[in-house]
Amino acid sequence: MNFKERTKQYLTEKKKNSFQILKDNKIALTKEERDEVIKRKAVWHPSNHEDPVAAVWKGKDSSGKTWYVTHTHRAYNKTPTLKGTINRFHKFIKGTA
């Protein structure tokens, strides 16, 4: 591969940020985790009157560590504990929606 081809390949490859890595490596919440999120009202309410959607999810980073994440289109927060992420949802993320 010559220099021009290598440069083109480098420019077309998307470098992933930490949020994208977590998003690509999502893990389903356990029933207990989801119940805790719903109980503590860390949810989004769809406009079509369906059941509330959990505003917390979890994923693994590139080192394999599991993080709980909450986000909107403007911001995201991650913590290693479910309780911490629920608190961040209520104190910060909900206000950016």
C-alpha cells in the first residue's frame, strides 16, 4: 500500500470516542437493575403514552470495565455504579433534555 492509499485509509477511519465505544459495547441491564431504575424514576416518557423507557444503560469500555451511562443528545455521564448514574440523571442529564 502506497502513501496515498494509507493516507486515504487513515482519513476515512473514524476514531471512536469513549462514548461511542461504550455505545458499541452495550450490555442489557439485569431485571433487578432495570427495576431499580424504574423505581427511582430515572426514565424517559415517550410521547405516545407507552411505558417509560429506562434512561440508564451499561456498556464496556476498551479495557473491559463496565460503566453505567445516562445521556441526552447534548451530554452524557458515566459512573461505575448504578446508584451514581441514577443520581447524575436527576442532577444533570434530565436538565439538558
